[in-house]
Amino acid sequence: MNQDIFVLVEHLRGQVADITYVALAQAQSLAVETGGKVIAVLFGGNAVELSKNLAADMVLHVESPVLAEYTCDAYASALTGLIKEKSPRAVLMGDTTMGAEVAGVLSARLGMPLISNCVSIKGGKFSAKICGGKMMVEGELPAEPVLVAMVPGGFRVEQGQAAKAPEIKTSPVPDLSGVRVAFKQYVEPEGGDIDITTQKILVGVGRGLQNGDNLELAEELAEALGGAVCASRPVVDQGWLPTTRLVGKSGKAIKPKLYLALGISGAPEHTETITGSEMIIAVNTDPAAPIFDLAKYGAEVDMLDLMPALSEAVRKAKGG
Amino acid sequence: MKIVVPVQLVPDLVEELVVDKSGKALDLDTVRWIISEPDDHAIEQAILMKEKSGGEVIILAPDFEGVDDVLFAAAAKGADRLVKITGDFESGLNAHALARALQPLVKDMNPDLVLTGVQTHNGLDGPIGALLAEYLQMPYIGYVSGVSVQGNKALISKDYPGGLKAEMEVSLPAVLGVSSAESAPRYVPISKIRMVMKTSKVEEQDAGDLDLSGAAVVTRMSPPESAERATMITGKVDDVAAKIVAIIQEQGLL
Ligand SMILES: Cc1cc2nc3c(=O)[nH]c(=O)nc-3n(C[C@H](O)[C@H](O)[C@H](O)COP(=O)(O)OP(=O)(O)OC[C@H]3O[C@@H](n4cnc5c(N)ncnc54)[C@H](O)[C@@H]3O)c2cc1C
Ligand SMILES: Nc1ncnc2c1ncn2[C@@H]1O[C@H](COP(=O)(O)O)[C@@H](O)[C@H]1O
């Protein structure tokens, strides 16, 4: 084992994922502790373009038609070769639609311990967020080479960005003939709906809505406020609102002036994309709901009672 | 088509979560166990596929409090076999240990597909599906929201942020981590579950000695300390509404 820190660069359609910069920032701080280098590992894509602002000492680039688009199978194979060859101290990636699965496969394949949901590693200790953001756990960073799947929160994106492009080193193409998954095509989300990313006022509804019929109350409130309704995952999974209205890790990032979060617990998958909101007001019957950690104001009342009362109060205020 | 669906129970986050005396884990006496939500979607996806093209659906779950209810509910939806994995889980179970325990059981079943939830909210050592796939030497795709089988291949719809999806083709057998089924998990009335309880049986398989390696050791667990907590607006609903309006006005948004 040497003391270098690998960071898997996650990119989709020519864009590096924010979490990659967060992981690079973590890697920089970890490398200071270990005395190693930060090495960004980039598969496929336009290496010059994608690595121009990565805060890394070096970029290891591997190019192959099989790596042109992400599949877990191909990425895990390519990364297996590099880890075996260079034996880094730690391999960081995002706990995302890409990193989470690559990390799992590699942990089983290489016998490397895996820390997922990791917020930060400092002074030989990791901290991670679990149970929908309701619990933090801490522990010693294992002494052997380790895989880490990062979530946002410990470092800012800008901390993982550099003004100067790192040196790019091209690594030989590994044998990828055994890859069992083939990328076919991207399918765009359905269009035609309002764009929640540009709304000034958003009324977000979560599982607290209880029933699709209650959506009317939220629509009425949004209309009174001159905003739109968006939702957490369970609401979309139930088919009460289309995916275009989904806020979160698998949905969209929002940055309204006002986000009224109603009956939303504040799971990390939701909250990681609402931090751009200027003001969050949360309504939740559970005083321990993590959403209250992010909100400026909160109220512990039933959203089903509040929505009609608030619509009425807003209309009055506007009329008077 | 044989579909194996390993599922897990997780703490219900609606209940208050209490840290035990060790300061390292949840107080199990206070936890209410429910099926992990993505696992519920995995069951639904398996049932949808069985309804479309026939086959057998086998549900596997470690023996946590309430597991029988979870298994019988799956049977009421249409699952064919229910398997409870018994073992000493009191001193902890992690994804690596469970995946290792599942590997020989699933291998013996010789499935065409393994569908499981893409993650559990309390996991600290990766997704069970990815680990199990590798232990079984099968390919893995996670964040799956659609599956269609064509011969010895499956066309998978994988979710990316923003509603973007990727279509991928995978050779079978494969392990898939489901994030959402093609339609929302169906509701089964308690009466139907009760009826199924009379006719279905739960098989038991022993997990053997658990190998917990692969996960980091937790030395402390605590609720997050937040720098700032929301200022709480108190009073009756109408008072709260009036105060919220005042805040919005102050922001110049009304
Ligand atoms: C791979 C993956 C990706 C995900 N991506 C996303 C994503 O993009 N976006 C997303 O939102 N989630 C996502 N999730 C799901 C996420 O983990 C949470 O499960 C989800 O955000 C919870 O939604 P919720 O807050 O509405 O529901 P819950 O967590 O069930 O919370 C409901 C809240 O409503 C409160 N409540 C109940 N009744 C009332 C009432 N009458 N009045 C007021 N409050 C009430 C409860 O106290 C509770 O806090 C993802 C999960 C996975 C596994
Ligand atoms: N993560 C876990 N670690 C240990 N035990 C668990 C866990 N999850 C569930 N259990 C089970 O929770 C049950 C609670 O105890 P009891 O109420 O006696 O059934 C025990 O059977 C444990 O096996």
C-alpha cells in the first residue's frame, strides 16, 4: 500500500458530478494526513475538458469504447486493475447512482472495507449519516486500504476545484472483454411541465400529504402564493405528481426564494438539493424531523389543517 | 423465470430513535422494524414481472422482529416461496455479512434474476445487491426503475438525477438494485394477509456463522448536532398561518 488517495471522477454527458469535487476536497485533506498524492481516476470522455478544474495532483485517464458511457461492470473492472497495480491508501467516490454500486462490487471483489454515507474523514476518524439523516455515526478509519462512498455535507464543491488543470497521464486499456452490461441509450425525462428549478416560491409536499386527493390543498396554496407544487420521492412514487416535480438526489435541485416544506422529513436524499433555497419554512408533526435543522422557521402542526388556513390567510393578506 | 428477492427490515423512522447504553447502536428495544422501502419496490417489481410472463418469486429475509408479517404480505401479493434466514443477529448484522450469508442460499436456487432494494437507510457498508452480485459472480445494476426480459438478457432502465434514465442491457443471471418499481407497491388488506397466513409456510434457512468483515467499526452514534435549529412558530393553526404570512411579507414575497 502507498499513501495516495484515488478519487473516481463521475461524469454524465460531459459534466463532472458535484460530488466528485466534494470527494476531491476530502481527498486533499486526507492526503495531507497520509502524506500521499490525490489521483483522480477518469474513465472515458474528453479528458482535457473534464479534468480542467479537478483539484488533483494527477489525473489517470483510461480510454476505451467500453468506458464511453458508465456501467458498473466496466468501471469496476477498470478500477480493479488500477487499484491492484497502484494500491492506494483509499479510493473515494460518490455515494451515488454510479459510485455506490462500484464501491459495493469492489469491496466484495478486493476484500477492501467500505464506508458508505460518509460525510467526512478527519484525524483518522470517519463520520457518516444514516437513518434518513436522524443519526450520525463515527468510527476509526480502517488501517488497510479502504473504499469510501461520500455524501455531501462535509466539504463544499469549490474546495475540490482548482484554477490550474492537473497533469493527465494515460493509463493502458485493461482487458474489458468480460463486461456483461452494455449501455444502450439515454431516455430524456418527459417535458412540457413547469420547471421547478426556476420557481420563486415552491410548496413541497411529502408523505405527510397522506393521500393524492389532498394534493388539491397544496395546489390551492401554491396558487395563492404565486408558486408551484413540488414533492419528495414517496409522493412521486405513488404517482400523485410527475417526476418533473421531484426534488432531491434522483430529482432536481431547487433554489427558490421560499421553500415551504410540508410533511417532508428531511432525508439527505431530499435535502442535498434544497440548500440553495433562500428561506425554508418546514411544517411537520414530528419535532425531531431533520428538516428542522435546515429550515429557518418551523411549525409542529398538521399540514392538512395548515394548508387551507394558510391559503386563506395569504388571500386575505393580498386582498387587504 | 425464477426471481429471488432478498429483503431486509429497517427501523421505522417515524418512531423516535434512541441510542443504547453503549452509545454505538440503536436501542433495539425501542425500534419498530418495517420493510425497507426500496425492498418493497423490489417485491412489487418481481410480482409485476410474474404477472406479465409467469415464473416463480422467492422472498428471502433475515429473521428480525416482524419478519413473518413482511413475508406473508409478500405472499398475499403473489410471492410463491417465503424463506426466513435465521441466525444470531443480536450482536449486529451488516450488508457484507448478510450478502455472504445469502450467497450460497441464492446460488442453490439458481435464479434468472435477483431483485433487491437499491439501499437501506441504516446501511453503513454499501448496498447488499452490489455485494451479493459480486459474491455470486453476477453483474450488478442499481437504481433500477424498469426491467424487461428478452431471452437470456434483460433491458434495464436505470435512474440518473433529474429524471434522466439510461437503458442498459445485461446478460442473465444478474442482480438488480431496485429504486422504484414500474408502479407503486400495491396495498394488500390485512384480511387477505390473514388468509394467506393459513395456507403459506415460511421455510427457514440458517445463516451460519456471520462474517462481519468489510464494514468499519462504529465507535459512536448520536443524533446530528445542528448548528442552527429552526425557530419554531407556535400556536393554533390559524396563528401559525398568520405568522407565516407575516414572515413571507417581511421577505417581500407577498
Ligand atoms: C436511491 C434513492 C434515491 C432517492 N432520491 C430521492 C429524491 O430525489 N428525493 C426525495 O425526496 N427522496 C429521495 N429518496 C427517498 C428518501 O430517502 C426518503 O425516503 C424520502 O425523501 C422521504 O420522503 P418524505 O419526507 O416525504 O417521507 P417521510 O420520510 O416518510 O416523512 C414524512 C414526514 O411527514 C410528517 N408528517 C406526517 N403526517 C403529517 C401531517 N399531517 N402534517 C405534517 N407533517 C406530517 C412526518 O412526521 C414525517 O416527518 C431516495 C431514496 C433512494 C433509496
Ligand atoms: N441490526 C440489528 N442488529 C441486531 N439485531 C437486530 C437488528 N435488527 C433486528 N434485530 C432483531 O431485533 C429483534 C429484537 O428483539 P426481540 O424483540 O427480542 O425480537 C431481535 O430478534 C434481533 O435479532
